Amino acid sequence: TVRRFKEEVNAFSSEINNVSSTISKQINEGLEEAVQKVKTFEKLKNECSELYEEIKKRKSELEQLVYSLEEQLSSTPKEIEIEKKNSDGSVSTETKPNPEYARIQKELKEAKAKLSKIKDLSWKVYNKKSELDRLTSQAYEYTSKIESQSKKVNSSFNELQSKANIAESSISRTCDAVEKYISVNLYK
């Protein structure tokens, strides 16, 4: 019965070690997965920031183009006078729409449409960037909490394993002593 008790104690101690090792491994794997997700958020945040900067640059270029075209348009006459010789040899002037004015006006309209679209895109990307900033910050915070709790749990498991090993050793020595005592007294 002493030997069976010793075996049960050893099995219990071994089970504590196995369970604590398994749980610790799962916690560490979960923590590693969380860290990888944080890195993914960080990468997305950086890509979004780069995209936002590129959009801001393009928006600035379009704003400058619109301003330049507006300046050109304001200094270009809407109509031009064309002199032509009549069949009798006299010269007459005819007023026609200025094709240069029409070309600049068309370019300006297209540039304003592009600028409107890029402003809308800029706003959407900015909102996504802000959301990713917030999510990344939260992910770092949660990962930090998980890491802290993981360290506490692992420390508790290590302490439990240590105590189980000490108990196993003590019980083993006690059982050995009891068996020795019984065997000595039985064979006298």
C-alpha cells in the first residue's frame, strides 16, 4: 500500500507538471499569436500612413494645378477677333470663342473633379489611418496585459511544479523510510 501511495503521488506530480507545461505552452503560443497580430496592425498602419502622405502630396499638386489654371483662365480672353479679307478687298473682324480659353476651361474642370475625388479619398484614408492608430494602440495595450498575466501564470505554474516536485521527493523519501522500517521489523 505504501508503494501504491508513492506511485499515485508520483503520477499526480507528473500530471501537474504535464498540465502546467501544456497550459504554459498554450499561453505562450497565444501571446506569440497576439504579438504577430500587433505586428500586422503596425504594418497596415505604416502602409496606410504612407498612402495618406502620397495622397496629401497628390492633393497639393492638384491644388497648385487648379490655382495655375484659374490664373491662366482669368488672363485668357473668352473670345478672339479674327480679321479676314472680304471679296471686295476690305477687312472685317469676326468675334469667335477662343479655343485656348475652352481648352483651359476643360482642363480646369477635369482638375477640379480629380481634386474633389482625391479630397474624398484623403478623408477616407485619414479615417482608416486614425482607426488603425487606435486599434494598434489597443493591441499593444492588450498584448502587454497578456504578457504580464502570462508571466504571472507561468511563475505560478513554476512554483506549483516546484512544490509538487518537493512534495513528491518528500513523500518518496517518507515512503522509502516506511518501507525500510516495515521490512526491517518484518524480517527480525
